[in-house]
Amino acid sequence: MTVRSGALRRFFDSKIAVASALVILGFAVMAVFAPLLSPYGPLEQDLANNYGGPSPKHPLGTDELGRDTLSRLVHGSRVSLGIAVASVLIGVLVGAVLGLVAAYYRGLVDSIIMRTMDVLLALPGILLGIAIVVVLGNGVMNTVIAVAVFSVPTFARLVRGSALAILELDYIVASRAVGASAARILFGHVVPNSLTPLVVQSTLQLGSAILIASGLSFLGLGVQPPNPEWGAMLSKGRELVRSTPVAAFAPGMAITLVVLSFSLLGDGLRDAFDPKLKRR
Amino acid sequence: MLRYVTRRILEMFLALLGTSILVFLMIHLIPGDPALLVAGLEAGPEVVEQIRRELGLDQPLYIQYWSFLTDALRGDLGTSIRMNIPVLEEIVDRLPITLTIAVGGTILATLFGIVTGVLAAVHHNRFQDALVMVGALLAASTPSYWLGLMLMLVFSLSLGWLPSIGIRTPAHYVLPIVTLAGQSGGIISRMTRSAMLDVLGQDYVRAARARGQRERVVIARHALENALIPVISIVGLRFGNLLAGTVLVESVFAIPGVGRLLVDAVLWRDYPMIQGTMLFVAGVFVVVNTATDLLYGVVDPRIRVAGD
């Protein structure tokens, strides 16, 4: 308990960590209450007022179909954050299971799993994402899977590493000797002890997930228009920049802000949980 | 050293093999008949059958993979469905543009990263440090395609200093290179700063200062030279990432490079072209990363000792 409350105190002592947590909380609130917060529907067209500049009715202007940029941005937070969270969750679950299995059984199983992870890690994220979209097709669910596959190897390596270290500890060796089952050892001892690095890495991974998902959607290979995913909002970017710069500015700024906040939050969590690692 | 090199090269071939299997399996994992996919949906049944025989799609999977691999090693990456030309020919045609942008981006990111990183470390915990760290983190968090759009907005559309799209003159390369360099510049800057801080805290740097060496000499000769070792490895890794990053940047600036070739191939479902470009870019990525590791071992003897 003292360790946890110490970590909590260290976390709240860091202004940057708290600020980034607040930014993310703000976006999360925006995502949950999107219909209440946005003045228009995300798909509501007003062709007479397309490519409109900022005005009291449309603070961030309108796009090529006269849709309100602010409303799309607010609704887009649901899609962008949703994809990031879902893909990282899948990545953590699949990665953790693979890492645990590899560490527990060692030998051939370990080699096969980890060499496969090496191949996935050997490819740049965006390329891996494109490869998966080629196989599965585009759309929200397939974008989630594409980004999840990109996250799996990172978590598999992380969990395998900490599991190997924990499995060496005397009390684990002892409980194995008295015949504790694999499930009991892995989920009773190994998983709880690997949680901290998992939480930190997941937070950092959320930022990368948003960058890759929105990149795919920008290319027209991920989430498809008219869905207001932030990257997809920029898929007509060049025309938008010429006509309504603010409508091109806003989605990218939102992505940057969220990605930045996730990496600051991840750093803050790591420093709070493990002060030994604290960077200068 | 020999064992270290052998192991790394072995790992490289393993990664290349894995990549080729992944790329090969891609069209077999797509639901539907691969021959129909390759022929295109408009193709008649005779054409589909002909393609099935030509590509050996009626053969067992491992025989298909073997011929895919040996063909690729001989430089035969298949023929584009949409353009009806050899895939490799088109890649080689477009490669100079993409390489120029990727190499230019790497050089710019490295220069920017090292200069700002050293600046931050030397002025540790002061205003310059904070400024560089905020800027570097912001750069690392910005999606490249959006940075490109914003640079286009400012420098082409508003100021009219630089051309916005296409790639006809040297001036056309400026914005894409800056765009591509953004994220990596931020990452290298953070790396350089922490490497410099590590080195500046070492005894031999304190000793050099104690001997009365001028601060400039201490920083340039004693600290920077050693701090650059870990930075090199990051630069190598970044090059591979930047090469893949051209996929996004070439789309922003409508540049007919290899990155755009891949995206168009996906949009047109030109499967041989998808496989070829993917194999090519991923292959270069893996080889460059290995070369970086080997170089790292040459520069820093501790690595190869640990690797033995």
C-alpha cells in the first residue's frame, strides 16, 4: 500500500503528468458526451455553406460538404480514441498471453513465438498496418486489428522479459516444486508483478496507435469517409488547406495534443512507479 | 567480433525470410481466389485460369513460396496488373526520388537532433533545455502528413516561397524533406540530450575539466564524441522508418515515388505491385537496421564483447 500511495503522491507532484492526464480526461469526456457537446451532427451537410471559414455558427469552419468541422472533430474523438484504446487492449491481451506462454514453456515454443515477434517488430508500423489492411480490407474494425497487430510484439517482449525474471525468484521456484499449476503461477504471481510496466507501456503505445491509425485513414486505407476519424478528416487535406485552413488545422492539432499527452503521461507514470528510472 | 557479425547477419536473414513469408502469404490470406485477385475482377475465366497456371497457383503452397522467393532473389518481383510492366522496373524508376527524400530527411533530422540535443544538455535545466525538450516532444508527436499540410499552407500558399506539390525542381524537395525529418528530429534530439547528459556526468569529463581544459574542448572532444555512439544507432533505425514514412509524405505532396506507388497499388488492388513494393521497402529496412548494428559494434567495442 505504501508503495502505491508513494507512487500516487509522486505522480500528483509532477505538474506535467497531471496536466497531460487532464488533457486526456478532457478528450475522453468529449468522446463520451459527443452528441451533447457538438452543435451539429457529424454527417449533417449544408452544401450551400461548404468550405466556409470560421464564423459564430461554425467556429472551425466547414468542409467540402458543408459539414461543421467542430462537430466532426468532437465526434471524431470517439473514433480515434476508441480505435487507440481497443487496439492497445487487444495488443496487451494477445501480447501478454504470448509472452507468458513463451516465458513459461521456454525452448521451442519460446523460439517460435519470439522469432515471429521479431519479424513483426522488424517492419515499420505503417507498413505492417498497410499489409493487414490489404488482407482484411478497410473500415473501423480492421483498422483496430491492424494497429493491434503492431502493438502485440512490444507487449509480448515486455511480458516475457518480466515473466522470465519473476519465474526465477525463489518463491516461484518453490511453488512450482510443490506442484502449483501453470495458470496459478502465471496469473497469481507473474501477471500482478508485471502490471506496472504494462500500464506504462500501454499509455505510451496509445500515442503510437493514434498516429498509425490516423495515418492509415489519411491514406484512405483505414477508417473511411464520411466517418469523422481525425486522420480521415484530413484525407482531402490539400483541398481543405487551400479553402478552409482552420478546418485542416484542427484535426491534426487534436492528434498532436493527444499523442503528446499520452507520452507525457506515460513518462509521468513510469517516474512515479519507478523513481529509480527517473530521467533527469 | 566475428561471432557478433555472424549472429547479426544470421538474424538478418531470418528477418528477411520471415518478411518474405509474410508478404507471400498476404494474397493467400485474403478471402477469395488468389488467381481472381491477381487477374482483376473484370478478367474472364480463361484469363483467370491462365494466370493460375502462370503463377503456379495450382501448385502446393510451399512450392509456390519457393518460386516466389527464388524469383524475388533473381530480381523478378512479378508484373503489375494495372500498368502491365515489371514491378521491379517501376520501383527502380521511382527510387531516386524516394531515396533523395529519405536520405535528405535523415540528414536533416540528424543535424537538427544533434545540435538541439547538445544545446539542451549543455544548458541542462535552464531555459534552452526546456525549450528544446518541448519542441522535440512536440515534433515527435506531430503526424507527418499534417505537418506537411501546415508547411504547405505557410510556405507555399501564404508566403509563396516554395512549390506545393509535385517534384520537378530541387525546390520541390524542401518541404517533403522537412516534413519527413520532423518526427525523427525530435526523437534524435531527445536521444542526444540524454546521451550527452550521461557522458557529461562521467569521471573522465570531470577530470578533463579539472585539468583546466576549456569547456568548448571538453564538450566537443571529450563528451560529444562518446555521446554520439548511441546516437548513431538511432539514426540508422530512423532511416528505415523515414523510408517507410515516405508512404505518407509522398501522398501529401503528390510525389510519384515508391511510397505513393505502394498506396496506389493498395487502392487499385494491384497485388503483385503491393507485394513487390512491400518486400522491397521492408527488405531495405531490415538490411539498413542490420548494417547500423554492425557499424555500432565497430564503433563501440563494448557491444561486440557483450554480443560474443
